[in-house]
Amino acid sequence: MGSYDYKEDFEVLTINTIDFKDFETVLDDKCVAFSLLDTPGQDDYEHLRPLAYNNVSAFIICYSINNRDSFESISIKLIPELKLIFEWPVPVILVATKIDLRDYPNVRQKELLITTDEGLQLANQIQANKFIECSAKLNIEIREAVHEALRAALQELEKEKFEKKVSCFPCRQS
């Protein structure tokens, strides 16, 4: 298990296969070990993705701001898929990627890029815990996306631990 090099490891995690990797990071002054499981959103993988969801504590759902299909497939395909498997809502961090494209003068058809407001609307619609815009190319908010997912996962695990304790131990009667 290595430490998480956000810039270097990003390239590894963007391959169009199901990829699994263990990491450690410091989160809120504590060392946290975690695993990232990257599953592609393409239709070719829709029968494999649910197999990878076992023991998942939080989801980082990404779309590229220059790919409207990736954006629309979140509410049309991915969220319905997750709702079939999990009791909703589950911890979700919605991440808009490639935000650096908004600042490049040579990007054609900038008016077609997905806006921050559209991302916020989708985050609200799917009940995401957080919405983050990032750029791997410029190393903007990559760490924050991972840390927010970890916080959401840890909060959910703590809630489950508390609920299990409550349900396992009967109240004392005086």
C-alpha cells in the first residue's frame, strides 16, 4: 500500500477497465487507509459494475464537462443502477472533471461545456453529499474530491456502527 500521489496515480485510475488500488492519506490529522475502485461508465461494463459494489462505503461519481453524455448518464443510468442495489441515499460525491477546458481559448464550442450550475442541479437531484469541480491536468481539487468521499464514507460507517450497537444491546430497565 502506497501513499496517494494524486497527480501520478490519476493516470493509472483513468484506464477503461475495472481498476482497484489501495492507498493511505492523512485526513483531518489521522492516517486513513482506503481503496479506490474505478469502474468505467460505458454500457459495455454495465453488467460488471454491480459486482464491484460489494463493501463500497461511498461513491465518487465523475463526469467530464466536455462530454454531455457522461453527465446525462449519471441520472439516466448510474443512479437508477445504484438505487437497485443500495438503500438510497448513499454517500455520493459528484465530481465535474476537466474544468481547465473553460479557461482555454482554443476549446471549440465553449457554450456546450457543462456549467457549474448544471452540476449543482444534478448534485441536488441525486442527493449528493458534495459537488466538486476539478482538473487533473492542473491538479485542482483532486485531493479534495477524495477527502470528501472519505469523510462521507467514515460518517456513514460510524452511523452504521452506532445503529448496530443500538439494535444489539437492549435497554436496561430499572
